[in-house]
Amino acid sequence: MLPPLIEEILSAGIRRENILILIATGLHRPAEGDELREVIGSEGVLRTIPIANHFARDREAHADLGRTARESLS
């Protein structure tokens, strides 16, 4: 799925160096090695596009954007 998506993004004028694949692991461990290869599914993408794991427990990496109008004030 990623190769055609990356090609579409590139053909729309987005430069390769401006693309990042973010693995949203939630509270699970990061995807690495063979598991990362399986998730990405393309050696070409794996070699040419930066890939990062998101760490949900890293509070310093997140920004509080405030409350929504629908959020209860409990």
C-alpha cells in the first residue's frame, strides 16, 4: 500500500525529504527489525523514506492544545 501512496505524494510535488512515516504504536513497543519490514512491506520505502515510531508515554514530545467544546469539565 505504501509504494503507490508515496508515488502519489511525490507526484503531487511533495519532496521526498519532507515525507515521514510515523508508526503509531500506541502504548506498545516500537516496531523494529523484521517487524518493521513487515509493517512497511516495501524495502524500497524502508530504504528511502524516514520512518519513526511514536512514543505515547513521552510527555515531552507532546503539546497540550487545551480542551474541546465537547469535553466535560469534571
